[in-house]
Amino acid sequence: MDSTFVKNIYGRHCTSRNPTDRGRKAVKISVLVDNRAIILGILPTPANIPDVVLLRDTLQSSLIPLDHNTPLLADKGYDSRKNRKICHDFKLLDRISRKKQKTGRRMNAKRSIVERCFSWLDKYRRLIMMYEQNIETHISFILFVMGNIQLNRSTIRNLN
């Protein structure tokens, strides 16, 4: 699980000032992926909401039910007692990085799956900036692109 900012030009819904980009308008996209970088849940929010608040809503946005005892990998932005309880309530294994501890190579290697998903999305000019007025249209484009990427990956594997 992780989140990213999408710059916003014409959007009206779900926008706010981006705290990392000099206060320009943006949307924060919080994503839940599986170990093959397939999006399970996606949650758009205004950019000024911190990650620590978004865990429950992102888990509830999952398109399919989550398996019990599945590890939930998240970065230090999600670290809190409340989020550990949320993991327990959803019957997920808490693998959220602690704030004052170093993360190992193994944890970073597993978390890089969601970063890879974001890098695939950044290859599409339409998704780098939000040109649509409604957030639902932008989310639809994200899901369409990820479906296209997964289809291309599966056909390449079948050819080899």
C-alpha cells in the first residue's frame, strides 16, 4: 500500500493544495496492490490528507475481499497504533514500517512492487496530470491502463 500525488489542472472534485509542490492543486491516489502489482483497491482523496488517516478507507475500497493473514506492507507514513488495530480488525498481518527503525533490504524489495505500479502509470501522459473535471473519470483511466499493462505482460509470458 502506498500513495502518490497527481497534479490537477481542470479537476474540481477531490482537489486541494499539494504540500510537496508549493501549494499547487493536486489529488492524492492511495493504492492497494497484490504481489503481482495488480490494483486491488484505489482511493482518491484531497492532497493535503496524510497517509496515516487513509488506511481504513483504502482497505475498504478493495474491489475483492482480502485474504486473512495476508501481510500488509506499508511505509512509515502509515505507522500508528490505530493503523495496527485496523490491520488486526481486517485480519491482516501488520508489516507497516516503524518510524524510528531502519528498513531492511527485504522489506524494501517487497514494497517496491507498489512503486513499480506507480512507475508504470507514469509512462502514460494522460495519467501524470489530471485533465478531467471528475475524479471518477481519472480513476477509470487508471484501471483501464493497469488492465492493459497486465494483459500485455501475460501475452508476453505466453509467447516465451
